[in-house]
Amino acid sequence: MNTLNVTPGEQKRALTSSTLAFTVCFAVWTIFSIIGLKIKTQLGLSDTQFGLLVATPILTGSLSRIFLGVWTDQYGGRLIFTLQMITTAVATFLLTKVTTYPMFLLAALGLGLAGGSFAVGIAYVSTWYPAEKQGTALGIFGMGNVGAAITNFGAPILLVAVGGQWQGVAQIYAIVILITGILYYIIAKDDPALRRRKEHGIAHASFAEQMEPLKNLQVWRFSLYYFFVFGGFVALALWLPRYYVGAYGLELGTAGMLAAAYALPGSIFRALGGWLSDKLGARRVMYWTFIVCVACTFIMSYPATNYTVAGIQGPIAFNITIPLWLFVSLTIVLGFFMSLGKAAVYKHIPVYYPNNVGSVGGIVGLIGGLGGFILPITFGIMNDHIGIWTSCFMLLTVLIGIALLWMHVSIVRLDKKSSPELRGPRYLPELEALIKESDKS
């Protein structure tokens, strides 16, 4: 901490203000999971069109992460975070003024800037903490994902309070994020790295220099992990309300609450994931995540099947499907381990790329966010053309299996060259350096 020249109070202020701001941004970013169902009915959209609508903000939030992350490294998180929230507030308010499907998609692109806040916060928060505490700090910041649960649980209640008009919900969200942006600028301080550059007159790194680490295959391997643990999380947070309504015939309010039961553990335990990554090693946490998640999605992939058997008084029909209580329980377990995995992925970045957290964190977040864009659209297409509700979990099972296989092959290749002492909590820099060299070959 002394080398950073910051006080514990300044660290807490940076982490607390950024986490609260990210929570608000994430709540806005996933607003279509609830109001999208009203818009679907209003415009008569198919599941494919609905999937595209709810995923469009995720596209902007993903693509914007790379340049927002770089700008944060260059100009500081306090300024960039504030400008991003104010811009999002304007876009969210303008959403309420459109009436056609193409205009909804255009407005959703603007609202999606809320998702870019993750790259800003990661780059900003990491500068306040030493390497041995960054996993925990970034895990706490990542708990802002709970904004998805807040929307899934609170937006249906708010929708009733404003007379069932989704426009009222969007306008309230716009006001909240605008106020948050203004307060953030007042409360937050410039990060230590930016202050040092100002004091010593040091020019910030160029865009090309910031992008240099992206040549490493290691960065893209981390991105695949994040495609599932974050992209899959966002996709399911958006899709589950629709899934519960369509597959189980539930009311929107009940569907939103059950979806929140998934999103909540998928957010609040991210701090635990960061702490475990600091103490036990990120690789071990990633193994736990992939193994448990592939087991959960495999069970959830079981489709509803009609069986007919001979009975004493004639044929008897059975419908075999996953009971609702079991399905909800599996989503909670899935969300919990996804939260651990999200923290474990981001434990790596400030350790290996301390001067490029914004750009590397941005590209990893971008690829992860693209999962949140691509997967809901794919879910909708598969639902329209295959007609099996559980097909979305079949896809996730294949995706996790690929990520687990790639990670395990890399580890096995490394173990042939490594020493036993590299397997403990301190393995990360040395171990991943060897994997990086192996990836290049």
C-alpha cells in the first residue's frame, strides 16, 4: 500500500463508489429482460426478434469496453465513468420516445453503454490496490452484477407501480443513473496512476501501446473463459424470465423473481471468488467452475418428453421434464459458480498486465459481453426453429465443455515442464508465463 501512496480510506472510497455505480449501470443494462416482454407484446415480436432486442444493449456494452478501458488508463476512471453514465441516462430516456422495432434497436444500442462501465471500473479500482489484494477488490467490484437481480426483482414491481407502462420504468432508470453519475464525480477521486502522471508530467501510453498485449494467445484464452462465465450469465439473466413464462407458464412477476434467484448468487459471491483466487489460486477456482457448471447445464438440457405405455385400461401418457423446484435450484448453483469464475478470470489480468489493465480487461470483457449478445439471439433462433426450450442449455453444455478442455490441455502440457511448487496459491505469474510461451508455440 505504501508504494501506491494511498490510504485505506481512499481505497474504500474508490471501491465503494465504483461498486455502487456499477450496480446501477448493470441494472440499466439488463432492463430489457423485463420491459422487453412488454415491448414484445406491443410490437408482436417473435422469439428471435425478442432475443435480438434484449441482446442489442449487450453488443454496445461489449464493444465499448475496449475503448472505454483504454480511455480509463489514459484519462482516469473518475472522468470516464461519469461521462459514460450521463450518456447512458440520455439514451435510456430517449428509448421511451420511439415506437418502431428498428428505432427500438437503435435506442437499445445507446442504452448499452451502461455495460461498458465494467472495463472502466476494473481499470480504476485495480490502481488503488496492491497485487495480493486485487483479486478480492475486483471481486467486490464485480458484485455490481447484482444489478441484474435488482432489475429482475424490482422492475416488475416498479412496472405495476407506474400503471403497467414500461416507459415509466425506463424514465425512472434514466433519472437514477444520471444522479449516480453526478454523485460519482463529486465523491470519487483521481486514481493514483493518473495523479502520478500529472505530478511528473508523464504522457499517457498511446492506443497502439495499450493494445500490444492483445497479440498474446493467452489473452484470448481468458476471453473464452469469460465468454461463458460472464456472457452466459448475462444471457441467462435476460432469457430466464422469458423461459419461465414460456416453458413453465408462469406470470411475469413470478418469472422475474425466479430469474433474480439466479442472478443474485451470480453476483454477490463474486467477492468470494476473488478471495479464493487470492488464497487458493485462480486455476483451481476455474476448474471448480467449469466442472460444476457443465454438470448443471447437462441436467438442465433434458427436454420435455412425452411417453406412452400400455396400461390395464389402455395407453397412459407421461410427460417427463425437470420439475420447477429442481430447475430453480440448478440455476442458483449455476449462478454461484459463475460468480466464482468471473472473479477468477479477472484475477489474472492486473498480475500479468499491470500497465495494460484497461486494454486487456477491455478485450476480455468485450468477448465476455459478446456472449451476452450472441447467446440470447441464438436461444431465440433455436427456440423458433428447433422448438425445444432446453436447447439453450444444450448449447451452454457444449460451450463449457470446449472451455474446460482447452484449459485442461494447456495445464497438462504445462505440467510436463513445471515443478511441483508451482501448483500452490503463488503459481499464477510463473505458471501462466509458461502457458503463454506454450500458446505461442
